[in-house]
Amino acid sequence: MGPHDLVERVMLMGHAAAPLPCRLVAAAYRDEQEAADKVTRLGTGVDACLFASPVPYESARRSGVLTMPATYVQLGGAALVAALARAALDERIDPRRVSIDVLNRAEIEETYSDLNLPFTDVQSRDEPGAAGTIAAYHERLVRQGSTSGALTCLPSVAERLQSAGVPAIRIRPTSAAVRTALHTAALLGAHHRLEESQLTVVLVEVPTLREPVRRTAPRYWRDELRLSLHRLLVQEANRINASVTAVDDHSYMITATRGSVATVTEGFRVLPFAARVRDELGLAVEVGVGMGRTAHDAEAHARAALARSQAGKQAQGFAVDREGRALIPAPRTPPQGAGQLKPKGIEVLARLAAKLEGGDTVVDAESAGKMLGVTPRTARRLLRTLVDEGLAWPLPPNRTPQPGRPRQLYRLIVEKLGAR
């Protein structure tokens, strides 16, 4: 990514300059400030970015568009020596009295010292800025007689100075510097590609299914809940080309890559799959994500992350990298419809929770009516309201040999009260 002449030069050097098989994508611009827009246009189509100089690199970095590794061609050292040699051949320019942009002062003084040239009258500016601002800096020094000319790393600045009649020499990268930069960029891209394809295991546990079976609950409601959850996880896994395996009655394992999991977790900032499971099934899940060099290591790290998230109520990392380190603190998953739950539903749920015995959260219209002091018909309507507000989960009807309407059971999601 750079001016047209440099991009053409790099493309002509081709793959012979890169240490690994790679595809070079040309992204030429007229002004360094276009770098951020070029990066945005490339998107995920590249694994690494190589910039012509530190200026477009810093411009793209400050814009926050760099989501992949990036580097730039070094313009100090041999490139500065070559520019000084060309300046010495220009009768208008004295290399001992010039202004230089982009390069830091220490690098300039080191090069002058190596050439045994004095640098006390050499002016330098390494602060970023627009092409017009930097061109004005060079022109002002020349007009004041402080310098005899300018050495610039920016083609747009060189064009402005030449149009204004100011002696200017462009610092061009050497072929060796370009080859070194291509080598670095290719290695960065390969490492990024390997990291994105790193094996990742996601463990999902459902506390509700982990609880012991209660006699009041129908025998098959757990099976139906497991099937619904498994189907949902398979749908989510298909979106990221992952696979789902049931580990036991209350947990599942999703095998994916780091890149695919990072996509559905916003860079490991939110729990994967938890929001949809909560919204569609009314279930809270515990999640641990682990990475590793082998499937065994990835699963071990996922279990460690899961144990960390189960350890307490403090927000803790839910993802562990292949070295066993937590990536970032896991934010608390916001409750469904936080701030939008109707007071009536919360009040009914709280009244029922206060009357529950032995931790049993499964009720029907008759038992709920007794707890609330209302008729079964009214209780049935209130329970449906809880379902609509995501505060209860309807279970399959409990069919019995007796004639009449089968009992409709509901599991109360009392966890929502704690979230409030």
C-alpha cells in the first residue's frame, strides 16, 4: 500500500522477494491520508498490510481500521544515504543544510555520523501531518534561508515542493529495504493465518439439565429440552463451520477455529451462543472457551475457563489461549430485555418464587393458583404472561391415563429475579 510507482515496483519484484507462497494485492493511493480508506476496502481479503512508510501506517492505525498485522518499509539507513548522495549531485542543495521529514532525529544523526557529516544545521520533523502542512514546513525553512532544500519521504510533499520551486529530494526505499519489508509482512500474515485457524473448543453447560430430576416434572421434558438446545447449537455451529458433540446429559462441545469463534464473540467480548439460548429457550448457560496446539490441550483449557466462570459471581475470563492465559475479562451477559420487563410479570414471578418449596421451580395452573390465591383459570393466564415475557418456560403436557385436559407444566426462570 503506497504511491503508484512504489506499488508497481513491489509487484514487479513479485514472489521472489517473499519467503513464503503468498498473493500480492496492489493498493495504490495518491495521498497518504487515503490509507485508512484503502484498508477498509480490502477488509478481510488480506492477512497482512505492508505500507510504503510510517506515515500511511500511522494514519491507518489511528483510524482504528487495522484488524490484521501490518508493517511498513524502512526509509532510514541506506535509503537516507542514497537520498543524500542524490542531494550532493544537485547544485542547489547542501546536504549539511537540509530539512528532513518522517525520520526520527536519532536515526538522522546516526546516518550523518556514519558519513562523517555535520548535522547541527539539519532540521527534522517526525510528527505526522497532512501533506500541505509538511510541505509548508519545508518551504518556510528554505524561504528563511535556514536550509538549502528538503529531503522528504512523502511523494505528495515532493510534488508540492517542486511545484513551489523548492529544491526537494524524495527519500526512496532501497530494494533491500523492500525485500526485508516483504519478508516481514509475509511472516506476519502466515502467523496471523495460523493463529486464526488455531483449534478452539467451546464447552457449553446447562445448569438446569445438571440439576437432579424432580418427581413433579414429566420424565420426557428434559429430553425435549436437550433436543431443542442441541438443534439450536447445531444451527449456530453451522454458521461458523464448526461441529457439535453432546458430552453428557447437560453439556456440549463445539469444535471450531479461533477466527470463527472470535467472530461470534466480538473478539471474545461476549459469551458465544448464550444470548440466543436465553432468548429462545429461556435457559442460562455456562460457557468456557479454550485454545491449544492439540485437541486435548484445547479441551483442557476450555474446562479451565469453564471452571473459572463457575467459581464466583465476579466477571472472569471465559476464554483461555493456548498458553493457558485468560484472554480478557468476560462481561456479564445482560438479562433478556433488561429494563423492558413488565413490572406485573416480575411481581408474579417473585410471589411464586417465595412460595416454592425445596427449590422446585416447576408449577401448573392449579398449584400456581393456590400459591397466588386465584382461580386456576386466572393462574393459567398469568403463567402465559410469564412465558410471553421470558420469565417461564412451557414444558410438554403431562399426559395421564385420566380423561380431561392434560396438565400443562411451566418451569419458572427464577434466575431472572437475581438478575434484577
